[in-house]
Amino acid sequence: MSIAMDEKLTLAIDIGGTGLKASVIDEASKMRTDRVRIETPVGAPPERIVDMLAGMVAPLGTFHRVSVGFPGVVRQGRVLTAPNLGNDSWKGFDIATALSAALGKPVRVANDADMQGFGVIAGEGVEMVVTLGTGFGTALYVDGRIGPHLELSHHLFRHGETYDEQLGNAARKAIGGSRWNRRVKKAIASLRNLTRFDHLYIGGGNAKKIAFPLEPDVTIVSNEAGMKGGIALWRD
């Protein structure tokens, strides 16, 4: 991989409930390496995850900074919630400092849906991102600017259960694709009423399992957006 003298390369890491993924991207959000992936050891302590990430990205070569998408609420590099990682020791863990020490580079961390959105939004009007994976993630933008992260996944959706409980991967496996799709359709209608979005982007590993026609203002996006959005964490 040839690098211009003044080019800044970003290591983009996506920490998911089922997989840990990473790639090196350039300043145009182009992936400069193949994406690497290993299974997430759900329930493992944060320190082990950090060690695994350091080992996983070692073959990727040169990078100058690191962007991390994390499945929970993160503020100033410190984890507030990590509902799909199965270990309470994540609460309060300074993942930015720990990864910076392990990788020897500066690190910035954002919610994974927030970071994915930066890779797909047009920057006009009210845009929303939903991720359908182990859990249910959301992000909201106005004219390209990210809003405060709201854990909508843990708000009640239907029948006394949250979006996460009704639409996460465990629910999809339990009820089957047809019923899960009906729930997704209802969720889109609910979020449309709540946010009046101009455009909705749906990503995550289960987005490809949507089996009903979508309105013109709803788009399914590639999982690679979770990598490509990493450059936005370093823009002023």
C-alpha cells in the first residue's frame, strides 16, 4: 500500500455484538485494505477485547489514527452502556485510552450507528440511520450534523417490549422472517411519525433480510459504511 507523504490513513474498527471488524481507510473514505473480521467473544472483559483488536489489526499495516464504532453509548471515549456485549465491566471503561495505549495511535470512539451514518448520509435535511444486527441501533442527523445519541432501541415499541427486544437478532430467530419483517415495517412507520425523517438508511447484518418493498425515502446500505464513516470522527 503506497502512501503519500501528507496522507492520513485511519484505522476504522467496528465492534459488534457478533463480530469485530476493521479496515484502513483514506481521507476519501476509500478502503485501502481488505476488511478483517473475527467473532466477538460476548461476555469477555474489555481488556481482552482490546487485546484481540490489537492482534486482529496488526497485519493491516500503516495507519495514523483510529476511529471506533461501539455498540452502546460512549462519551469522551468512555463507555456508558454496552447492552449486547454481555459484561457489566464495560460501564465506565475508557476504551479510547486503552486502545490508544495498545495501538500507539490517537483514538476517537462513537456509537456504531452514528459512525455508520457518516458513511451514507447526504448531509441534507433530517436523516436517520437504523442498524439491524445483534440489536437495534439508531442515529439522527440534521443537515449533516449528528444529534445527541438517543438510545431509542431501549424505548418501548410494542406489546411492552423495546425495539431491541422486538427486532434484534434473537427475536428474528425466535419468530421467523415473516413476522420479523412485519415488525420492521411497523418500526419504520413508528420512526417516521417520531422523527419525520427526510431519508432513512437501514444497515447492519440483518438489513439484507428485509423482504418487503421500501418507500423511496428508505434505503438499505452496505455494512462497509461502518468502516467508511470512521473518517468523519477526525473532521473538524
